[in-house]
Amino acid sequence: MSDKTDTGKNRVVIPIGPQHPSLKEPGCFIITLEGEKVVDAVVGIGYNHRGLEKTCESRTYIQDLYIIERVCGICSHTHSTAYCQGIEELAGIKIPPRAAYIRVIVAELERLHSHLLWLGVAAHEIGFDTMFMYTWRDREKVLDILAEVCGNRVNYGINTIGGVRRDLDDYMLDSIQKTADVLEDQIKYYLDLAQNEPTLEARLSGIGKLSKEDAIKFGAVGPVARAAGIPDDIRVIEPYAAYGEIPVNPVTDTHADVFGRTIVRIKEMLESINIIRFCIKNLPAGEIAVKAPRRIPAGEVISRTEAPRGENIHYIRSNGTDKPDRVRVRAPSEANWHGMNHMLKGQYLADVPITIAAIDPCYSCTDRAIVLASENGTNVTGWQELRQYSIEWYKKRGIDVASVKIPDKKIIMNM
Amino acid sequence: MISALIKILIFPGFLFLAVYGLIFEYLDRSIYARLQNRVGPPWYQPLADFLKLIGKETIIPANANAGMFRVLPSVSLAAVTAAFVYVPVFGKKASFAFEGDIIIVLYLMAVPTLSLFLAGWYSRGVYSTIGSVRALTQMFAYEVPLFMALLSPSLIASTWSITEMAEFYSQHVPYIFLNIPAFFVALVAGQGKLERAPFDSPEAETEVVAGALIEYSGRLLAIFKMSRDCELVLVASLISAVFLPFMTGNAVPDFLLYIVKTVAVLIFLVVMRSAMARLRTDQMVSFCWKYLTPVAIFQVILNLIVRSVL
């Protein structure tokens, strides 16, 4: 016991977040340090809950598309694709092949920009700002193309139920082709840099280890799983959109650490460029959308897509009206958080930011309100109780907020 | 008396050091930006930053030791300024020179790092404590190779005065090339001394936010930043005086040459900063002891042999 108190004295608890320069969105990591070594880490997420799933239930399917597009600021296309193809399956619509190809092109452009963004963020986390500037410069090229194709840099708004909203003309295809050529050279340069720059390897190798067994145990997805040697890629194992006709080689690596994840992401970008080239070459002619009914037949569906961060799952339940009964979004970051504590333990403090960044976390995609059901039944706090609780909480600290009157609107009470 | 005061306070003393420090910061940021495919700041940006900080409110944390918190920035700046008067800038001689001044300069150069450590320590914050401990840990790593590298040329010159060393080497130019390994050791260790990437873990933004200086604001931060810039000038001047003692013998061309030499050293430091990722403190320490120190020891032995042969 005395040993425990001895070590306990040397421990320092340092909070990373909710506001911290290494986090791009609010999240809180309570790191317990012994010297510079991490002995314990508590992952605290939930600062960004926006109630999107609930909002979806009060709007029509086509209005929900707007909300679903905004689940994630980086990979918005993959969410709208998952949502649309789920509804299309419920309604029994088959989208035209040209629409499927356009969805793939936008999805791969999105993967390119997401991975380039990640590469920059990762480089910044380990203090390699030059690479950060370079990758973000190249990311601009992808964003320019996306703006040209979709009209927006992010939140592309190209998907609609039954197809896509904008067609690609020859000029656009040509400029995508040209950008792909430029990017390919740059990405090959980054691959060379990642493999040969000694300080990069020193900072990335052996950090944030998540072995194959652990990756399966914690249910890791996407590049985190693929870096551990698990060929888990929805584009291959359950092809959607036009991926069934397109040759996709899932990239895996055996390093199972941050270095492996970096290599996987860079190689995936090269693969994305190949897919884009294939799509442009084999883009079928024809319609880009079919008409979808406003009322979707009752039923439930699970739709999966491969987001840049991993497997993205949407569950939609319809009750036969024009509004969904339930929409559930399982963003890839949600699956990758579980292994975080395991990855952080035993690291140096200096490696904490890059370990967190290595799963490419998307905080706001992840935050959900959940109801925990225990043996004593569920414990749901209503609006009034919650308000009373907060008033008492402040009263204890000497602040009386009870004098402030808030009109209890019906909508709020119904929650 | 008055000429001494002018030398200390105006040229080539404090005022010149401060202005050149701001110019150096501009060059540093500008070259760094160019290497990263960015435009970089306008020439007046460092001055504007300085003036802005001077005008801002200074907040002293309730837990901090207010006295130390206030005094340390000035101590840091004063030490750098004091060290600078022993480094030759204008003409052959430094403003003040005596036998053994290089030792004084090296000691004074340690003061800014120590003030940084104490500043972080007395701020009583989590990030500042970690940052300051890192700064001190790094100091034990780079100090030995830096000292050995800077002192080894004096073995051949058989003097402990920077001015006399520079004079000796300017008369015996071939010997300069003997010191090339020590030159590189000094450049790399100097980068560590200045806490710049890849050795910037004490102030690693993504880990410890701003490190030791996190609680500093307003005027006190401005003075610390100024002492940072001056330290950069000091290290560049010292390295160029010891390892690049090429001189014409006339004061004005020598001064121009001084600027060329220091800017060349700066460019090397900037390229190094932009081309590498930040090393962890433990990696930095093992790098200094495994690679820099042996090279520095090799240089000392080499110079001792050369000296006995002479």
C-alpha cells in the first residue's frame, strides 16, 4: 500500500481539452502522468451533441438530407450517401448507373481531401509545420474541384434520394483528371517523406499501438483497423454505389501504430486517384436521378458506406409517412474511441496529441444522447427536473437563477 | 564613460541588439513562410507585435509568485544584452573584451533558459510546469556539446577571449576549416538552446500549449519575446564570431560581413526548423548525448593534437 501512495505523490493529472490547441473540436482527455509517462487516460466526449438524430424525426426525408449532410463537416458525402441509399432501398428505387459513378467520384475526392487534411493535422501535432502547410495547400486543389463539381467546398449537397443533383460535363471531368495528375505526384512525395524522413519515423513508429487482436476486441474500423492488418473496407466487402464494378484494392499495413495509419492513409489516397481515373474513363451515359416518392414504405434498413475514417452505418426506420420514425448514425469515430484508452496508456505525454489525432477523430459526428437501461429500469431526466437540478446546482455555489423565468413552451415539455 | 554607455546602450549594445532582433524575427518568420509555400508577415510585423503586447493588460495569476513573475523577463533580457557586449560586432574588437569572456558569455547564455524555467515554475500552472521542466531537461542535453563546441576552437587559438580568438583565426585562415565539425555541433546545439524545432518540445503548442510562458501576458510577455529575439541574434553572432572569423580589417566592411555571416547562420537554423518534426524530450536528450557530444569530444581531442603539433 505504501508503494501506491509513494507513486501517487509523483502523479500529475493534466487535462487536454475541452479547449486545447491540439484538438480541433472540443473533447476532454484527462491524462494521469507519472513523469512524462501516461498511466491512465479518461476519454471524455460529448461536448458537441447537436441532437441531429432527433431533429431528423420531425422533418421530411428530403429535409433530413440537409441535416444528415451536416453530421460531419469533412465527410459529409459519405453520410448523405449512406442515408440516401438506405431510403432508396426502402422505397425500392434503383439509381441510374451514371449517378452511382458520380457518387463514387465525389466520395473519392472527399477521401482525398479528408486524408490530406488528416496528414496536415498529424504533421502539426508532431511539430512538422512545413508538411502541414504543404498538405493543406494540396487539399485546396481538391476543394476547388469539389466546388467546381458540386458548387460547395464542403457539404457538397450533390446527393438526393434517387440519384445525384448535378451532372458532370467534359470540362469538369478534364479538370478532375488534371488535378488528379498533380496530386498523384505530391502524394507520392509525401509517401516518400513519411517512409524516409528520420524525425517523422522517430515520432510515429511504435506510437499508439493497437494490435490486430486489440483492434478486433475494441471494434476499430477504417485506417486504424487496416493499419493493424485487417482488410476491413466496405467498398470491397459490401460494395455500394458503383464500387461493385470498380476494382478497389484495400490498403493494409502491419505496423499497427500511428506510422502504419499514416502509410495506410497515404496509400489510400493513391488508390482513390486510381478509382477516380477509372470512373472518369468508364462513366456511363444517361440520367442522373430517378423520381423518388415522398412517402417511404414502412420498414427498416441498415446502410453501410466506407467513410474516410472507416465504416459508417446508418439505420433508418420508416413508418410509411413522409418522415422517418428513427434515424441512427454510427459515425466511424464512434467505433474508434473505444481503443483510445488502451492506445494512450504507457505513452509519453508528447505522444498523446498524435495518438488522439491518429484515429482522425470527428467529435461532433460522434456525440449522441443515449439512454442507459439498467436493471432498475431506465433513468430519463425530463426538462423540468433537469432545470430544477441546474437551479440547485447553481444555488449551492451561491448563484440564484430561480428568479429568471423561462417560458415553458409546449415543445420543450414534450421532450 | 559616455562612450562606454553609448556602446552598451545604443551601438552595438542594447538598441542595436533589439532592432536587429526584430529584423531577425522578421527574417526568421519570412524565410520559414517561404519554405512552406506561404507569403509570410510584412517587415513591421515583429515590431507591431511587440508594441501591441506592450499596450496590453498584464495578468498575473493569483497562485504565481508575483515578484519573480515580474522580474524574470527583465533578468532574461538583461543577461542576453550583457552577453552581447562581449561579442565582436563593429570592428575587430567587441565593445568590451577581456581574457575569458567566452566563459562569461556562455554563462550568461544559460540565464535566459533558467529564467524561462523559473518563470514557468513560479507560474504554478500544469502546462507551464511541464514546459519548464522540459526546458531544463533539454538544457542538460545541449549545454555540454554546445560548450565543448564553442570552446574547442580556443584550444588552437590558446585564448579564452572571443575577440582574440577571432583575431587569431582571421590571421590563420586554414585553421578555421579544422573546426567544421564543432561548427555543425554548435549550430544544432544552438537550435536546442533557442528551443526551436526540432527541439521545441518545451513550448510545443499541441502538447503543452505555450509551455513555460503560458501564463504570461502584456508587457512581461513582450519582454520575454524580445529576449527570445535577442538570444537568436546572440547565438548567431557568437557562432559566426567563433567559427566564421573571416575579416577584412576595416570596420564598415567587417560590419557588413558580420550581417552576412549572422544571416547565413540564421538561414541554416530556419531550414533546420522547417525540415524536421519535433523530437520528444527523451529523443532530444539521447540525440544530444549519442551524436552531438561524441562529435564535440572528437573536436576537442583533434584540437588538442593540433595544438601539441603546432
